[in-house]
Amino acid sequence: MTHLDSRNLPLSTKSDLAAERYREGVDLLLSAWPGAAEALDEAIAVDPDFALAHAARARLHAVRTELASAKAKIAKAEEIVSRHGTERERSHVQVLSLAISGQAAKALERALDHADRWPRDILILSLPLGAFGLFAFSGMSNHDQARVDLCERHARHFNGDDWWFLTYLGWAHAENGNVTHGRKLTERGYELRIDNANAAHALSHAMYEAGAGEDAERLLANWLPRYDRAGILHGHIAWHSALGALERGDPERALAIYENYIQPSVTAGMPVNVVSDTASFLWRLQAYGHTVPAGLWAAAATYSAEYFQKAGFAFADVHMALIAAAVGDTAAVGQRTEALTGLIDAGALAAGPVVPAICRAALSFAEEDYPGCVRILEPVAAEVVRIGGSGAQREMIEDMLLLALMRSGEVVKARQLLDHRLHRRPSPRDMRWQAMLTA
């Protein structure tokens, strides 16, 4: 009897239970839901020669930044498929191995080739997708469009009823500006599997991009209690709720969400989310004119000191610089900027000069040198997309430029940027700022 995965691809295991637990584990992994580790560990225990179970477990370790464990598990998967694995399984393991070993460009190339041959192998198809996927962190300026193109190229293989695919197809469209269509698709994916943190997250993004902040807040307020706090996206999804409260002009509510669900001492999130969510929330709170309680920036700095000290991960670099600037560590910002410039000179930073520019601008903003911030940030504003992440995450950099323009007396330019933003996405905060500029 041939065992199949959840998308009807054959699996090299003779165990019914191992195949069942693998299917469950992968779906839990791809919905960012607790229990994936236990399911995959049981699949491995039942069949220690089940290569794809080892590979999926390696992927989960990598998502949690448990790199030593990820490398050990993927090495085991490689050893097994070298002895007895199908062509698809060997390719599957190789793509994950490249991603785990940090060879992102090669991993992206091989993942796209693999998807052309086996489009329903969704663990591999997932790698280029999402705000933290291989496309987003490739340094490409058109990664939003690239995700849409990839999903649409393979849509015919999913028959319009796959919860995972609909979620990512909708998210890709919403991030790329086709918000109404993206929200409709994402809502369908969410309905098909509500116990799916990626779907709730994607739907909140679609609502945010549509200017439906209150819809997003209601969605998350109703949904988040069903998601265990051990879930890796729990804190980040709460971050969206906190941003919604800030948009409405309710900093007390936003700060309560931060303290209860987002700050490093209370979240089980991925380090990249914890660093970026803490930095960007506290920056917004302060930049919008509210008081950051004593100790919160210091706690973010203490946590971040354990991660991303080596420059070269553009999205993390920007948020590490924000934290360093906020706590007055100008030397750290300078060292990171110098290291990034060296990587650019060596052709080793795909996102390019926009990354050290944002780091320098963050320091200028923190030092209240608003004209200096404008001089640094305005020329590279169109390139911010290269750092990856989502539109909601990158909007902070646009806020930095807008506030720097306002505080520098550049009223005409500030109005032009605000008009563009309000046309793209109605925002209560932007409307308040527009009223200030026209008063």
C-alpha cells in the first residue's frame, strides 16, 4: 500500500501511523498551530527511516531559530534519501537543506524548480511565500508581484478548495495591491480552516490594507482566544491588534496589549517577530507622541542582544538599529551601518544601500535631527520594499519619513505623501495628521 501526504503525493514509509502523523504535523506546521512538533516526532519514532518526517521537523526547528537541531535533522533526512528516496523526496530534502544552511538564493531557485515539477508539494511551495519567505528576503523590489505570479501559476493544481493555498494566494494579492480580491480569497481559506494562525494573520492584513481596521480588530478579538499562547504567531497577531488601537488613538489599549501579549517576557514568538514587533510598536508609540513606560526599550534591547548581532539580514538589521537608536547606543548603529556598507561593497547584501540608509535615518530621527532623517531617507524611500516583511511592517519607515517631513516644516511634501497614503488606504491616524497640516 502506498501512503500519501495530505495533497496526495506518495510517501516513502510503510507505516500507516507515521504517514498519518506526518500529514497532521505538516498541516499544523503550515497553519502555525501548536502540536506540529509532537506529531512529527511521533512519525519519526514510529518510522526512524522516514526522511520527509525528519525534513519537516528540521523545517520546524528552523522556523523557531533552533538552527543546530534543524541542521542535525536535515542531515539525517539527507542520509536517508541518499539510500532510499524518490526523486521528489530527494529534491524536497535538498531544497530544505539549502534553506536551513543559509543558501537562500539557491534555495529559492531550487524551490521554484521543484514547484514546477511537484506544485502540490506545499511544504516546498510555502518557502518562497509569506512576509518572511524566500521572495520577501531576497532583496527583490518586486517580491510582492513575484508571490502573486507563483501562486497564480500553480492555482489550477488546487481546485479552489485548499485552505492552505487560498490563504497564501489571497495574502499575495492583498499585499500586491489587489486588496478586495485578496480579502475574498483569504476569507475563504480562513473559513475552511479556522484553526490556522496564518489565515487569521493574512485576513487581518487584508483588512488592514483595505482600511478596515475595525473589522481586523473584531476578527482578532474573537479569534485570538482560541489560539494557545504557545503558538509562534500569537504575539505577532496581537501586535496587529495593538496597531489597530494606536490607529484609533487609544494608546492605553495598545500598550495593554503589548504588555500582556507582545513584549519579550510574555511571548513565545519567533525571534525575528519578537525583535521586529517590539521595536516597531515602541517606535510607533513614541513617534506618535505617547510615552513609552520606563524599561520597555531596555527590555527589547536585552532580548535583541541574543539575536541578529551579525549584519546582513536586512529586515532584522533595520529593527536592531531602531532599538539601538532608541536606547542611545549610537556606536551599535554605527557598527551595523559600517558592516552593512562593507557587505554592499562585497556584493553580499541583496537588499542594497537602502538598509544602512534606514539604520542611519533611524538614528537621526531618534536624535531629533529631522532634516537629516529626510535627507537620508527620502532618496531611498522607493527601495524600502527590498527589506522584506509585509506592507504593514514597512509602513513604519514611511511613517518615519512623513513625521520627519512634518517636523522639518516640509509641509508640501508631507501633504503629498499623506494624500498618497489616504488614497491607498484610509487611516484614522493619517486623517488626524492631515487635519494638523491643514489647520
